[in-house]
Amino acid sequence: MDDEQGTRMRRILWVLGGIAAVVLLLSGVGNGVTSVELVFYAIVIGVGAVIVLAIRALVRVGDKRPPPVQLVTPSTQGMTPGWYPDQRDPKLNRWYNGSEWTSATLPRE
């Protein structure tokens, strides 16, 4: 998400929070809702908005991580395709195709 989308998201959240606050205030008028209850509702809405913004910030931080580094196995650098002693079984030779070890094996002579 780029900065423009993030700004748009924050504006939408503020507008929705404002609408929710107005609805709560209007629903409380004449229904016996105390000012303490209205303050409580406003705090709940504010905490909810902060949680949403915090989650968005964490997601944004996750997007900026560099890609993982691919390691090259040093033992195969510069090796040409061919039969080589198997590292797991000293009785076998294993075929290296120039980029990776294959499942092909032969008895060692």
C-alpha cells in the first residue's frame, strides 16, 4: 500500500468514527443514556480506531522488508556436470547436473 492509499484509509476511518460518534450521540438523546455512557462509547470507538491504525502500520512495515537472500552452496560452485562421491553414502557416486544433485547414483569403483 502506498502513502496515498494509507492517507485515504486514515481519512475513511476518521469519517466512519465521526459518523459512529454522531449516531451514538443522537441515539442517546431522549433515551436516558448518561454522559458517562457516551464518553465510554467514544473511548471504545477511539481505541478501535487506534487498533486499526496500529495494525495497518505493522502491515506497512512488513511490506518494506528486503527479499530473502538466496545462498549458494559453496561446495558446488564451479563444479561441472559429472559423477562425484556421494556425501551421504561413501559406497556410491551421485550425478551432479551442473546446478543440483540428482537422485541418480552408481556404485563406487
